[in-house]
Amino acid sequence: MKFFAVLIITIFAIANVPAQEKWSTSRKPVMGSYTKLPSENYSWQNTNKTTNVYQQDNMVITVGPSVRVLPTSNAQQDEIVLVRHPINQNIMFGGANTTAGGVYGQGGYITTDGGATWTGNNLLSPFTQSSSDPGPTIDKNGVIIFTTLDSPGMVAAYSTNNGVSWSGRITIQSGSVDKNFAASDDAVSSAYYGRSYCVWSNFALGQPPIMCGYTTNSGVSWTGVMQVNTPLSGHYSQGCDVMCGPNGQVYICWAAPTSASPYTEDYCGFASSTTGGTSWTVLNNAFDMNGIRATTFNGWNFRVNGFTRIGVDRSGGPRNGWIYIVAAEKNLAPAGTDADVILHSSSNGGATWSAGVRVNQDPLNNGKVQFFPAIRVDENGGVNVCYYDNRNYPSVGDSCETYMSRSVDGGATWADVKVSDHAWKVKGEAGLGTYGGDYIGISSGNGKIFPFWFDDKTGTMQAWVAAVTPEAVGISGNTNEIPASFELNQNYPNPFNPNTTIGFALPSEQNVKLEVFDMSGKSAGVLVNSDLKAGTYKFDYNASDLASGIYFYKLTAGNFVSTKKMILVK
């Protein structure tokens, strides 16, 4: 998050809350009068074909070259988020804080071909020069909803044409607010299918809580704004994140810093809703943490935090519904004396949480640091966390790279891969002191993972993305755990275009036939027709040769027969 201009800070002055508490001093310099720049629409095809292949245990991961979004632009980009279209996995949208031509605002960047090419605009017209904290999401209709901090507080705009044009600015809540994220419910079985949520901290209150509002009409209007939690004594709530579950659930996490210096992040808060955000079950202390929080870090002139990020398994697989929270921590096991990425998981909707697991696999207490984690649970249930990492350089004041860790067993074990093909000297941004943003992003689609980060390889903080491809193509199975019964899972995603995953379970060895039919009952293809051992299986199905419509897939295994519906939308 960047800080508002002096005038804005004055208008939004907070009673009873120190400036340090909001994590908002020395932010953005005062800019001149706002002049909209000419439209910055660029398209770039990556020509660097360098790839790296990593193999660890039984996992093979291919990392594509680092791709700079809008390389013809000289704008400064930081604090970035990447979200994927719920139906068309070739479409992803990234948001960023930007400084372009002396104007500070919000940038938006989109790919419609799975990350091969990007277009964008460094200054989205709905927002003013004082906007900050990008919080985009894409709803079931393909509408991009962009939430951000702006005058007069928590605001949003929406685009129905992949970011080519935008609505006017819509106020969600007036006043002094901070650190927003958004998410959309795209589960067709959900009673709240299509509802989109925005969460933030309300610094207009003396002890800032988490707030939530939602839209049921693709961002045209926002309702249901309510206070989610009442912070515990001596703490406040900041750095919230939000995700939707597979059956209409809404989950929020946040860090709980102390109300007085040194503002340590003592624990993680968590809230869940099964009523579409109209009521909440709250754990102000879901688990203890010791988040990193400093105005300078590791010898760098760079401000950091340990703010929490959340991911949810919606794969339909054996861990469907599991919740994962990551944060950067130190001096609290399993974190070492340097900053590590720590993950906690819940298999029961957030009622209880596991002990922490150290995500990064470099040696413990080696003097190297990992920070700014972002998490994404992909369509096959893989847990993917990207973060900044200086393990390959001297411990203090030297360079940093972007890494990603992947787990296929619910976070129990991890494989690390270097994502960036270059290093960078960590420092604050030009004109912003020690500030360098508060988070990076990650998304997935079409069997690939897309870490989305910013660094200054070019001499200016700018956005980069890379395609990471884990091994898992066609039918894959796990025969180590024998299911108790036959099962055919709902495909995910659904609706889809053109890729989806179908899972099933066999309690005994069987001749298996998995077949797709159209609405008339005509076969549209046999996906599996072979003898399979007992176990759980997934089939990655590509329907690019089929027309949009409703289809049925049928599993026949011995005497077991089951059929489910899926929707192809192109």
C-alpha cells in the first residue's frame, strides 16, 4: 500500500490511532495536478525461450522465462495482484500501484492467451492520483471488479470488456481505510453463486477492525457492509485477505499487530461465513504468529510486514475445502531466527488449525530471508506459494530472487524452485523512501502456475510474471491410500473452457470406462477405458473440440455407475 498525499491524510486523520499503527508514514509524495496520460495499450510477445526444469523426488516442475508486463512502459509498478477468469482460464488480470508521468494511481494488465501476451493501462481512468492497494477479482460473468483505496475511502469500478473501459468510481465505504482484497464466489452449486466480496481495515475506528461488503450485480452496487470482528485488547486488525470456499463459504484472515510500538504481529485472525457475508464466526486468535514488521529489513532500505494470505482447495479432490494461510515470520518455531514462510492449514472450515509448517526448504537459521508470500491452490489441489528469497546471496544487503514452493500432500512436504531468471537489489522505490509495496501475487490455470511479482532489474520497480508447469498431465493416480467406496467427483472448474479435471475413486481393481455425452445422449468421447488398480484418480480433460453447452460424464466401474453434469462455456 502506498500512502495518501498530505492533503488526503489530513482529511482522513484518525483519532486515537498512531500513524505508525496504520503502517502509513512516509508514503507517497505530493503530486501535482492530475493529468490523464494517453492510453497505454501495449502488447508484448516474449522472445526469450529459456526454461528451467527442476526435479525433486517424484515431482518435475518446468519454469518458463520471466516476462515483464508492458516492457515499453517506464511506469513504476508495485504491490501487485493476479486473478484468473473463473471460466476461461486463458484470461488473467493483474492490478498494481503505479507511478507514471508524475501521476500515482492504479494499473491494470490483462492476458487473454494464457500469459503469452499482455496488454494494459498504467493509469485506470476511474481512479484518482491518490488511489492505492489494488484488489481485483473476476466474477462468474467475466466482469473484472477492481477495488482500491481512493477518495472518499473504499471504492470500486468494474469492466465488462476485459479492462478496455471502466465504470465510474463507486464508493463502498467512506472514511479512512486500509489494505483491501476481493474474491468472487464462482461455485455453481453455491447459494451465493456470483456474489463478490471486498474486505478491508477500518481505521476510522479507534481500534481498527476488519470490514466486509459484497456485490450481487457485478460491482454496480455494494451492500451488506458490516464489521466482521472486534479486535482483542491491545491489538488491531490489518493485512486481511479473502477467499471463497467450494460450497459458498467465505473465509477471511488477517494479522493482529499490537496497538503500541514496536507493533509486532502476534497472531492470525480468521473469520468464516456460510451466509453470504451476512454473519460471521470469528477467531480473533486462530493461531499464534510472529510476523516480520520493520521499516528497514536485512540491511536493505526496504519496509516489510508479515501480513497473512489465504488459499482454499476447490479441486474436488481428497482435500477439497481445506484452507491454507501463509505469513512471513521469525523467532517462533518452526520459523528460524531469520524470516521464513510459515503455513497453517485447516481441514474443518477453520474451526481448528494445524501446527505451522516451514515452506521454504533452505537450511534453517542460515541467515537468509524469505518474505512477501502469496498462495494459490491450483485446480488439481496443489498448494503453491511464491515469495522473495535471498538464499543465493550474502545474508545482509545483497540481492534477492523470486522463488515458489509447491506441495501436493496438503502442505506436509515441499519442493522449492527459483522462478525469476534474474536477481535484484532490494530497496525502496524512487520517491517513496523505504516503501516497496506490501505484497505480490500468484494465480493458476490450464495446468500452469503464474507467480506475479515486481523488481527493479530495469532500474525501476516493475511487474514480472512466469509460467510454472508442474508434472501432471492426463490420468494420474494414487494407489497408496485405498478409498472406502466408489466415487465420481464433480469436475473442477465448472463451468470450464476448455480444460477441466474429473476425479474418481476405486475401492478395488476394476475395468473403468469414463465417457462424455452431449445433451442428446450422443457420445462425445471416451476418456478412460482400461483396467485400473484401487486408488484415487484424476483425468485432465481438454474439450477444445466441443461446442459450448451442457455435457454429461459417466463413470462405469464394475457394477458402479455414476453420471454428473458439466458446462462448457467458450
